[in-house]
Amino acid sequence: MDRNVISRIGPSVLNADLSELHKESQRLLDNGADYIHLDVMDGHFVPNITFGHPVVKCLRNKIKDAFFETHMMVSKPEQWIEPMADAGVNQYTFHVEPVEDVSSICRKVREAGMKVGVALKPGTLVDVVEKYVEEVDMILVMTVEPGFGGQKFMEPMMKKVEWIRKNYPTMDIEVDGGVGPSNINVCAKAGANMIVAGTAVIQANDQAKVIKVLRDAVDDELGRK
């Protein structure tokens, strides 16, 4: 697995004004975001419902060249691979918990032309990734329970990040949930390089400043390593 680990900041639009999704997403990109993190919920794997591939496709029609990651908080991730690929998604990140054959889904995502991400809920043991780590581009460590925005950051999840970084030093590691300037140093020190921040960026008076704070913290740690 030969790749350079670099910082990437991908704000979640979950707490944005979804009636202005195109404008809100473009504003994040203009303010320095590297990618847009799109939370897809099915009302089954998690209790809430957000949006699906038709909305993502509309967003792609407006924003042609940004990197889109869909975080699939769904019970049947295999069901949406082709529709999301058709919608212009770049990375398809799905939860391992409801899936029997993770490798099969990884393969189908790759065949559809997307990067592969796997996500772990707080209660999922981190060493499950050993079975399919060679098949993924990124591992997402959830730092809240998936399904709701605005939750409190779970610092004990940094043990998972540390374990992944130690065992797979070139892996892209994403953290998502309650992440912001107050705890970015903890995330960066543990080894996270892809940072999803929702409320902290969306509701900031100066989005560019917050994004820079997040990036600088990660870059500082990457420089040390």
C-alpha cells in the first residue's frame, strides 16, 4: 500500500441548510475544504433519514470537480453502489457492522470506479479491519454514534486511531463526530489525517479560519512523524 499520508479536511454538510446544499458546499470548498462529506442515512441502520443518490447527483451537476465522499449509514450498502457511482461519488464509505461479506462490497465499490472506505461504530473493535485492510483506501473511526449531528466527541476512540496508524502507517484514517478546534490536536496526535468536522465548520463565523486550524494541527503532527 504505497501512498503518501497528507492532511485532508472534509466538512460534513449534515448541519448545513440542505435547501441550499449547492451554495453551502461551494462555500466550504471556497473556504479551503479538500472534499465534501455527505452523510447518507436510511432510517434503518440509523434512526434518521437524510438524502440519497438523486440529491448527490444534483449536487454533482452543480459542482463538477470536487471530491465527494458518501458516508453510507445504511443497512444494505451494496444496494447503493451503482446509483452513487452514477451520481458522481468519488469515495464510498460504508459501515462494516451490517455486512456479512465486507470484501465483496469493497470489490464492487472498486469495480464501480470509486475509492473504498470502511467505517467503524464506537462499539466495533478496531482489529476487525485486519481481514480486509488491503482492500480499502481509508478507515473511518467514528467518534460519536452514527446518525445524529452535534454529539459530544468520544476521546477513547483515539486508541483505535493509534492502533491503525501504528499497524498501517500509510493508511488514510478519518475521524468523524464532534471534531473541531478544541480536540483536533488529540485527533492529529493519534494519527488521523482526514478530518470530518460538521458543526464546528458549518456554524463558524470564519469557516476558512477553522479549516486552517484543523489542517495546521494535522500537518504539524505529520511533520513530526
